[in-house]
Amino acid sequence: MRILFLSDNFPPEVNAPASRTFEHCLEWVRAGHEVTVITCAPNFPAGRVFKGYRNRLRQVEMHNGIRIVRVWSFVSANEGFALRVIDYMSYMVSATVAALFERRPDVVAGTSPQFFAACAAWMVAAIKRRPFVFELRDLWPESIKAVGAMRDSPAIRLLERIEMFLYRRARLIVSVTHGFKDTLTRRGIDPRKITIVTNGADLSRFRPRPPDPALRRQLGLGDDDFVIGYIGTHGMAHGLSTLLAAAAQLQDHPLGRRCHFIFLGDGAEKKKLVEQARSLGLRNVRFLDSVTKDEVVRFWTLLNVSVMHLLRNELFSVVIPSKLFESMAMGVPVLSSVPGETQRLIETNRVGIPFKAEDPDDLVRAILQLLEHPDELAALRQQCIAAAPKFDRHRLAQDMLAQLANCAHED
């Protein structure tokens, strides 16, 4: 089977869409299929083209058997709605044109979070008369409104009409959560064409390991320090100032003085967060730049717990942050403010403790609970390790491959 996959994020970018797409495509190639990914020059989230790459009209490379076609796009940092839309639309146009010169595939897939990649995939599929698959990773543009980046307006309503058009035209919708499927079904989309393939983790890379001693020394961490980590995008939706407020409380707390917060990643809010930490005089917070997928494992080994936080919004009850699966695979218990499907998954598998979104007092309560009860922390760690195989990325990639094959053979 020949699979044409459109995604504007791909390694060496390390965000969730890039990782999922690469790990799925790698598994499909290993299964004997031809996979071409049309993407752009890596630049997320800082809006700067990565060293060793150029923003050219078209360039082709091979990586682990995956054929990668990189096209030109307007490069913008992950901040400012208008510039990001121009970025997305430029990729859509370039990817559509580039795809016309590719061999006729058996199936064409496009992935969100933003749906302009899916727009390009629909156009290519229509021109080449092949099935169109929409991989749904986010309810965009609803998430734009959720973080306050843009209010309801004619532009938003236009985007919502395009969104519904794509759902209706897709032969198959691959949703990463059950909540997304429920939402689409309520909006009139046929549930029979929606399948669930959750996010997961590559268990060959993410697995329990002892703390990296060299990295611990490099960051000035003592053997008795309790390390709380946030690994991922520092965006508007994540509300990471809540974590800084919690760090301020713990800094002078008798039990919390051994707590250290590590923020690893980049994003639109990072500069503000660094300035906020400075203004609060936080000595227990360290901001680190993004690292490669291989390197990030070293940082996971340092964590006693990880934190997942999103703003208080009903939309986030149907999302599952992908970092949850990596945290489980590493045996790192999770403190999570994400309600709904994420909270049910955490409680069912007993891999963490919930706390209230945008409530630093409740986050401090959860941290102190684990500091006071190390046996509970050890039990959560073992439950993370036990639950991780349910979300093995290799198996999930095979599940999605079977759905793509069924879709292609129906044509």
C-alpha cells in the first residue's frame, strides 16, 4: 500500500504531532508499505528553521525508509493568530502543489491540530481520486476560542464551516480520543466512519531507567531533591503560571524546600513565564530549552512526578495530553488538572493524582501528599509501568494501519 501523509510537523521537531506521525510511519514502513510524508522545514515552536535545514520550495530526504518531502512555508513563531494562519495556509498551498507530483497513492491522510493540512489532503485526494483520511488530534478552531486567542467572529464561523466540510468529506476519521468522537457524533457526523487510535509511547525508548547522574550534577540537583517536571509546549492553553505560583508556596515550606521544578520546552508563553519566575524570586525553578526525542529521556529519568495542566475550559474534558503516555512509560506518576477523559484514564489505571485547574493551592496539596507518603508515590510508579503496555505506540500504529488498509480497499 502507498500512503501519502500530510503533516506540517515532523522530526526533528519534537511536539506530539511530529512524534506520532513519525512513529506511525516508521511502523508502516517496517510492515512493508511505501510511505511519503509531505511536511515543511522544521521550525516549531520558536518559528526559526532548525540548523542544517533551509526553507526551500521543495527538498526530498529519506529517513528510516520514510520518504520525506519538505516544502516552503511562511515561518512564524507559535504566537499571534493571524501570522499562524498565514503559516498554516502557506503550507497547505505548497503541500497541495507538491503532492500533485507524487505517485498516485492508495490513501491520502492529513493530520490536525490545525486543519489546513487536512484541507490539503482533501484536495489532493479529490484530484487523485483516492480516499481522504482525517486524523483528528484537536477540535480546531474550537481550541482557539478556548484559550482566548480569538473570539467568536465571522472568521471563526467560516473556519467552523470548513471544519464540518472536512469531517463530512472524509472517508475515515481517526480520532485520538473517545471524547472527540462523541462531539462529532453530536454534531451530525456518522459515527461509523470514526475510529479511535489513541496516542501512546514508544516503549523501546521510553522505559523506566535510573536517574542520569551526569545530568543531575549538571542541573545542580541533590540526591534527596524532589523533582517536579513539566515537559512540553509552553503555550496559552497550558496555564503554566499556576505551576510557578505553586513553586512560590513550596519554596519556603518546611517540607517543600527540597522540591525543584523543571520546565523543559518552548512556546509562545515561555518568555512571560521566565520573567514571572524572576519577579517572584523563585530559586526552585529551572527553565530548559527543547531537546531531541532521544535526549528528552535523560530528563524524564530525573523526575519524581510530572505535571499536566490546562486552563479551566470544558473543551479540555475531551483531550488527552500525549505526555501522559510517555510519563507512564517512564514510570513517572502524574499530577493532572485535565478533567474528563484524561482524569478517567488516570483514575482507572491509578497512575496519578488529580488537582483543580488554575489552583496552585490544590497542586501544592497533591505534591505534599506524595512527599508525606512515599509509599503511595512508589505504588503509583509501579502502576504507571504496569499500565504503559496498553498504550504501546507500535501496536497503535498497527491498529491505524489496518484502518487505512480497509479504507483503501473500499475504494
